[in-house]
Amino acid sequence: MSILEAWSSGGVDLQRTNIKIAFRTNNTIYNQLTHKTHKTDEYTQSWVYELTCPDCNKAYVGQTERSFLVRYSEHKQAFRNNSHASKVAQHLVEQAHSFGTIHNTMQVLHYQKKSAHLNRVERYYIHVEFTASNHLNNRTSFPM
Ligand SMILES: [Zn+2]
């Protein structure tokens, strides 16, 4: 059982055990999109992704059932419109930080078929960033 599975099943209390989760995939979007074995079916696949602020490295974790490019564009649109629909955009506007390119800001954290489990996976990664004081997510509302 992986630490992720253990956490998802409630078998590990990260806050109590203070386990430092340091692993992170090195899968870039480019790799995901070009990887031959990952044929993306956008109607049955979901992704947990991370957007990183290029200026301060704070991270936002979200999930999408659509393509990264679409989701990236939505965040960027929110940034341009000074919209609070995106926590990332809100951060960038408030801090006067820059919106990076899709290649240097957006990263695949997890990839799997759509399921309730995906919400747990997303919350797990949000938790990881939260414990690292590196989060942009508003934990009281479900992120965009
Ligand atoms: Zn920033």
C-alpha cells in the first residue's frame, strides 16, 4: 500500500504523525501529452494538477476533466479579467506576480479515471502544500 492509498483510506493521520511527503512526479504536461501510453479520453479521465506561481513558488492544486490547455486558459482569463474565480489569478493580481507559461507553471500530479477517489487525491495534494505553507487553495471551498 502506498502512502497515498494509506492516507486515502484513512489509515494514516498525516497531521498526527507529521510525515513529510516529499515525493512529486516529474511529469510535465508536455510529457503527459506526448506520452504514447496516455491516450487522453477527456470524457473518462480526470487530472489533478498543480499551478505554481513563477514568482514565489506558491502552489495551487486543482482538478479537471478537460484538457490542461483549457483549464490553463481559464486561469489565465481570470487573471486578465481580475476575476476572483481563480485563486491563482487572485494571488497573482494581489501580489503583482506574473502569470507563467503552461510549461513552467502547470504540472500533472495525478491521472486517473473519474471517480470519487479523485477528490481525495486532490485533497491529499492540497494537504501536502498546506502543511508546507505553500498553498493558494482556500480550504473551506472546493477549488476551481
Ligand atoms: Zn506568487
